Amino acid sequence: MIDDEENAMRRRTVMGGLALLPLAGQAVSAAKAGAPPTALRIASTGFAENGRAELGGIAYRVQQEGWLARELKQQGVRLEWLPVTGDTGATMNEAFASGRIDMAAYGDLPSVILNAGGVRTQVIVPAGRGTDQFLLVPTSSRATSLADLKGKRISVHRGRPWELGLRQLIADQRMSPTDFRLINMDLKPGTAALATGAVDALFMINGYPLEDKGIGRIIWSSKGLPERKMRAELWARRDFTQAHPDIAELVATAWLRAQHWAALDGNREAVIKDGTRNGTPDSVVRRSYDDPGLQWKERWSPLYDDAVYRHYRRVLAFAQEQKLIRLPLTAEELLEPRFVAAGLKKLGLVNYWEPAKV
């Protein structure tokens, strides 16, 4: 059940991006003028470590390798990294709209909302095969499936990428969102609500830590279901890539170098160690990467294959159905494969990854 307050919140989210359009327009004008940038600003999801924000994921590996910073420096461009914690989608959308960043690694649904608000960005590197999503119930619950939760309270952070995952799960079971009481809460209060029994279930990403702590019990996950995973990619302002395609290609190539490094079996332990930097236990990171239906190498695939296009068509359809967006968009508008194609050729990796079998 979606109440009027939630609908109002959604409208404010979309309108907030529109309110920043004048600033974004100034950034577009500067890019079209063709002036070489003095700095390239890339935001990525991060975490707090020793009182400061640190990068995570592929962005961290690109930063540590240093290749991109060196290549840009030769062109007189300074590389600036901006780790983002908390509500990453809203923060990055605001930064894109105000022209404070040129690129960002983050989720699909916030990016779609941004584009529908008139701030145009595109995926310049797909970030692998996606992130798993989980449905948890309190450890004392007798529920073993979604059907057992009919009429119950399910916590999900509305407008975040995993909301689509819950909607898809409900549809897969031939049920309707109105069969449940969907409670809009961020992950931290949602976790607290699950622990106290204030909600009957929680839909989220990274459910293993809650199960290990005895807070909840996983009754469904997207393991082995490639089309039910959440996606996050490297996005770039379209006006920036049009004005500076050489820089966009450099960034895409750096991401490909990092994803290829991660895809090598010999680097698996290093990748897992990177995943523990935010305090996540080693056992959780290993289980997160364990998927019998997905080879390690293919987990890091940057290919624009049918699976990626189908995913974004689903996201767009969902966003329009939920009235998160009003401007019709297509997957082809959001996906820009030319930089990955050039980077794979440059690195000799054209045939390294295989398209997903659908």
C-alpha cells in the first residue's frame, strides 16, 4: 500500500532534481564550449574509515592502480575522487545536476530518475553481472516464502534500486504489491525494525551480516537468478563525453583494466580482501561472491549484451509505472557502448568476456 505521503516524497525527489537544472545547464554550456577541463571529478559509493570517506569496489582498484591519474596528468587534467556514503543515489543525482561531478559509479534507478528530470547521463561501463538482493524475516518468524507474508509489513527503501527487485519478486509469485504493507525505510531503520519485530520482513542488499548476527533469516535471494539482481554502473554526463570523448575513453579503459584484474582467478583473494575494508567479515564477502550460476570471470563482464539492455528496459518500465518519471526514455538512450568497445580493443580483450546466455 502506498500512502499519499510517500507519493509526495517521490514527487519531491524528482522535482528536487529539476530545481537544480539551471546549474546543470551552466555546466552543459561550459562543456559545449570545448574548453579542456582542469579536473575530472568521479564520485563512487564509499564508506567511512578512520573518520574519513573511502572508495570501495572497482573505483578503489582504479584509484590504487594509479594508471588513470597518470594518463590524465599528462593531459593537464587533475583526477578528483569523491567517495559518497549514505543515500548515494540522491547525493550523486544532486551533484550531477549541479555540475559538481562528471562521472559516478552508482545504481540504476536513481540514474533513470535523474535522466527523466532532464539531466542526461549515460552508462559508459557496465559493472559486471549485478548485486544480489535478499528478503529476510525475523529469526522467530515461521514464514518460509513471500506468500507467507501476505498482508504483512515489508520494509523496503522506496526509490532505491532494490525496490524494483521486490516488485519483480512479487510479480514472479503472481501477487500484487497491494497484498502487502510496504513500509518505506532506509536500511538502518529497516534493520532495527526487523530486529524489534516492528516489521515482518526486510528487502535489501547484502543480507548475510544480518543473518550472521541473528537479526534476520534469509528466505529468498537472487542467487542463481541473473535477471533478478540489482545493477550499478559507471555513468557519465552526456555533454561531458560529447565534449571530451578522449577522456571518457581513458576512464572506460581504466575501469576495464580494473575489471579484468578482478576477473583473474589469481586475484580472487585480493578482491575478497578489498571487500573487507569496510568492516564486512571475510566469510560474508566470500558468500556474497559465491554464485553457482555465475563464473568468477563473468561476474566482472563489462559487455553491453542483451541482459543489460533488458534490465534497463525493465527499470524504465517500472519507473514509469510507479510515476517516478514522466519523460519517456529508452535503454538505447542510457547505454553508450562506444567507449568500452574502444577500450577492449586497446587492451586486447575483445574476446575475453562472453555475452550472457539468455
